[in-house]
Amino acid sequence: MDLVLARQLIYIFNSLHVPSIEQNTPSDSLPDFRNMGVAVRILLLGNIAGFTAALIQSRDTIQFAQKIAEIAALIEPVLLLSLVSLYALSTWLSRRRYAVGITLVMLLVAVWTTLVLKLDLISDDAATSFGLWRAWVLCAMLTAFVIAYFYWRRRAYSPALTDARLQALQARIRPHFLFNSINAVLSLMRSEPKRAEDALEDLAELFRALMQDNRQLSTMADELALCRQYINLEQLRLGERLCVDWDIESMPGDALVPQLLLQPLVENAIYHGIEPGMDPGTVRIQIAGDRKQLRLLLTNPYHPDYQHRAGNRMALENIRERLALHFDVEASLATQVVGERFEIRIVLPYRRRE
């Protein structure tokens, strides 16, 4: 009876067409002010806007030089003080509604603008050229410009292209892997029913994770558990040919990472590093971190003659894109061939749920 049910399960999966995941527009939110890339962009945008304002108000080069000096004298201290404050308040602001967050940012900039003028933090000439109301209007316009930029950037890069590529990545669990796993379970049902049951549970958990909305961050511990379930299924069909060497003693389990970060990399390693070889091969996974960074190193055997087959570069590019989306310039993904092994290195900032 178990064998009949299992064969029926294969038939159902063969005839199943998984519908596309609903692409909800992500809710608007303020940028992560703790991110170095965000801070650099704010400084650049503020200075570009100030330069443009000075250019518009000037009739000649001499007046432009005077205007740019006056505007810079005001906006530079306001920018720096606001950035420090926003860095400290970033986590608290992220819990506020988008409209409330924008209002609080505008009020914060207005407060610093007032203090810079009232406490004589700029030269007398610059202070006299700005009344309080004029300074408020200028800084409010600059703040609105920066907020509009990040709003546009999020709309342009997040919902359409990244979600589409993310769904393609979710489909990278190859159909033949699914069918091979079920066939491997079939071979165990009579001889090792407990192991077959465990394998089916791993398969169910794996596909449950794939069907979730994977635009949010998950913990490194959850990603590791999902990856172990995937490896358990692959070992059913590869047996002793697949060896995994774990080095995760210093891994911070609460570190936040994009969902489906580790599993596609391991799939890459098995597909390109273990399957082509006749002898057993080892996939090494090293995860370490501190309170500043999380570092991942994954290596697998490298077979040059096998590289003409369709590569899984889409998974790497997708992960690189999602790292940039979540962590901007603070995250990186690099690959290289060292001797007879292929290496993937990922560095990202340490973040955890507050």
C-alpha cells in the first residue's frame, strides 16, 4: 500500500503546475540609515542639491561662489548632525509607519537647522544670508529630494526585477532533483521506512520554504537548517560520493540574511562539483562572524571540462542582487578558482532582529 501511495505521489508531482507567487508591491519604508551606502548617497545628494540651488540663484561666477559657500556652510553641519542622529534612531524609525517616519525625519532636520543657526555653529556672514524660515525651506526641500530619491530607487529596483529573479531562483530546485528524491525514497520504503519518512519530511519542509514570500530576511540558523535538509535529500541519491565539511562553530545564528542564501550555493556546489566526478567529493562550508560582519566561504571540486554545461550563474547573480538590495555596498559576493577548487566568498554586515 505504501508503494502504491508513493507512486501516486510521483504522478501528482508530474502533473502539478505550481502557480506563480503573487507579486505584492512591497510596503514603503525608510532606508536603513545605518548602511554606509545610504549615508554616502545622502551626503552626495545633499551636496548636489545645494550645488544646484546655488547655480539657480546665481547670475555669474562670483555670485555662484558666494552662494555655494553660504549654502554649504548651512547644509554641511545639518547633514552631518542629521546622519549621526538617523544612525542612532534607525531601528526605532524602521518600526514607524512610512508617513510617520518621513514626518519625524523632516522634524529632526528642522531641529538641527534651528540649532545650527541659533547656536552660531556657522559663520556670521552665512547666518545673516539665511533667515530661519529660509533655512527651514531650503533644508526641507533638500530632505524631500533625498526621500524622493530613495522612494524612487526602492520602486525601481525592488518589486519588479528583483521579485521576478527571486521567483526564478526559487524554481532552481530542479524538477529532476524532486523526482530523483522521491525515487530514492521509494527505494527505502521497504528496507528503511524510518529513513524514508524522514526524507519525505525534509522534502516537505524544503518546498514549504520555497513557497513562502522570500523577500524578507531570515536568520542564519534557519538558513542552515534548510540547507541541511537539502543535503540530506541529495545524499539519498549521491550516497558516499557527497561529503560535507562544516565549519560553523563561530557562526552567529541570529544574523539576518536574505532567504534562500545558502541552499542555492550548495546546490551549485553539488551540481557542478560533485555530480561530474566519479570519485567522492567534498563541499566545505565555513560560516563565521562577529558583531560587525558575517562571512561565508563555500568551496567545491572544480572540473574545467564540465563548465561547458549550462551554468547556474543566475543563482549567483540573483544572490548578489539581493545582497545589494538589502545591504547596499556593505555586502559583497566574489568567486574564484583556487587550484582544483571553486570558491564563493560572501561578506555582509551583521544585523539581528531588535
